[in-house]
Amino acid sequence: GYGCAPESLPGLLTPRQCFAVHAAAKGLAAPDAEVLALATDVGLAPYLDAFVDTLSYGTRQKLAILLAFVGEPR
């Protein structure tokens, strides 16, 4: 994987694609519904289909934190 540091996120992927990659890496068919719900709660939903390299640092931080939750027990 590419880690979850905001500055190491892949710039040419979208957050939605990042979630899919993380889910696949953990053997999941899709990202957890709870994680996608959290994305909405923290205001990431409008940016799910924008390239990571167009996001603000704060938005990338939110994405990095949520990616760490993919496939993890609550």
C-alpha cells in the first residue's frame, strides 16, 4: 500500500478509488458502508470523485484518517 499520510496519497486517484484500493488490499469486495457514511459526516462526500491532488491538505487529512478505518473492526 501507499500508507495513509496525507502527503503520500496518490494524486491521480479519487477518494472513491482510494477507498476501493484499500478495501481490496484488505480482501473486501467494497469499502465499509460505515466508512462511507463517515465521509459524508466529515464533509468529504462532495470530493469523492475529485483527484486527490486537487484537494486541500485538510481534506486529504480527513481522507487519510478514513482510509485507516477501512476493514477495521468498530
